[in-house]
Amino acid sequence: MTNIANISNMNDIVLECKSISHSFGNKKVLHEISFRIIRGEIVALVGPSGCGKSTLLKAMIGTHLPKKGQTIICSNGKSIAVTAPGRDRGIVYQEYSLPPFLRAQESIALGLKLSETNIPFRFFMFPKWWKMKKEHMRKSAELLEKLGLKDAMRLFPHQMSGGMRQRVAVAQALIMKPEILLLDEPFGALDEATREEMQRMLLSLYNENCEAIKRNEKPKYTMLIVTHELNEAIYVGDRVLGLSQYWNWKREGHAQCPGATIVYDKVAPVFLPDAEREFDKFARQRREIRDIVFEQSLTDNCRQYLQFWEQIKDGEGKGVLDNGNV
């Protein structure tokens, strides 16, 4: 893997997993997971059922720390080891419960309220709190409009569709301005048409990242999305990571499988929000991912498919991954 020193700016790296291994009793789940995520990327993580995707995500969130290794978050020029959940990592789950008694705008502003104030402040410093509340609501309304929910600001959760509720969940996370947004099968419960709308929403945020880079600004949105849908991974992500328990652990001297590891890491084509999907590119990469990540009888050396950093060096990255940007 390319050394981090080859990246033009340390601030380009938002998150790094360093040799993460985990087990539950005698059951080995994860083995030596290492990768780095560049600011502005949308990384798609795929893998067979039971390979440990959720376990890895929990290690990054900080709710379940790994037995070995660590996750590093880079914020404001500092590298911080993850030891607990923090506002530098936003999270959106497939089943996301919104407070039933709050309207969309209020629900999104709630995080700022809890983060920046407390009960004594709101009670004894009411004029200042009222001013802050108006600013929180303004930011919430601005984000709702960005995500296509301008007309849903006054709606309660029971008045929203599933897609609308998921957009609100994304907005709840983004309003805290996390260094990275982690999405765990966020669109799995949605119908196909709504799912495509949500995918385009993420691509619109990615497009903002690309425009920010053109203005020599830091991109605002870095995301890792866990998905079981390969078309979604290739379409939304500018990079696909494959986590699998089907790798050649015997070749590396293990008597039994020590857990799933990263067996695939390559760039993916970049699409604008309204661009047509190029299914020929999808088909080739989807077949490769399926063969390398999901095929149980694979006997080849999977390490040869960890090509991401070499691809970046060779100029194959597009969007924020253009080697002039990293």
C-alpha cells in the first residue's frame, strides 16, 4: 500500500483504520483491516453477509472498540484515536427513529441545541438562547432545502414518506458538520425509485465537493456507505472496498480463518447526480467484485486487487480523487 507520505497534504486524510482485528470469544471476525479515506470521498464498503461490516463500522463509530488496532480521525490538523462516539463522526442507520413529537426542522436543530447549550443556560440566559435557537433553525432550514425537503419543514415523522425520513436523518447528521458521515445500509428499506432519489442526493453532495476543490476549498462531505447492493456501491462511490472472509489465509500461514479482511480496493466511475448510469462499466466491475469478494471457492491471491493507491498515482481517479487534488 502507498505510504501516507505520498499524499500531498496530511489534511487530505480524514479517517484511517490501522490493523483492526476483532473477535467474539473464539470466533475471529476481523483481521488486520487497514485503509485510509481521503477528504471528500464517498467510499462504498461491500461484503458477504456475516463478514463483519457492522462490526467494523462500530469500531469506526467508537461504540465497540476492536481487540487490536485502532481508528484514527484527522480533524483540524490533528490525528485523534477513536475511543468513543463523537460529533466528528455522523451516523445514519437503515432503521432511523426520528423524535415523533418534533417537526423536521426542529428535529434537525435538536443536535445543535444539545451540543451547544444546556438546561441552565436555556433557563437563565433565555435572550441568548432565543437568539441561538433562531440561528439553529435557520441552519436547519437551509440544510433541508439543500436536501430537497423545503416543503417538509413543518411535517412530523408520521406525515413523511420513508425517503423523506431518511433525508431528515442524513440532515441530522450533517448539521453537526462531522469529519465523516457513516451510513449503514441507509436505503435498504426503501423502494427502488426512492432509493435512486437518495443516491442522487448523495451524488449532489459529492458534486459540491468537486466544485469546492475547483475553488481551492476543502470539500465538506466525506462519506463511507455500507451497502449490499453492488450497483449502488459502484454508482454512488468513487471507490469500492471489499471486506471478505473468503481469502487465502492458508497461504499466509494461518491454521484457520483469522477473520474477514480487505480483499478489494479500487476506484469506481464518478457520476454527476443527473447523469445516466453507464451499465457496461457497472457490469465489468460488478462481476469483478462479485468474483473477488463474494466467491467462496476463490484460490487466487486477493492482495493483487488492492490497487486503489496505485490507480490514484497513475491518474485513474476522477472527481475528488484526481491525483492533482490528493
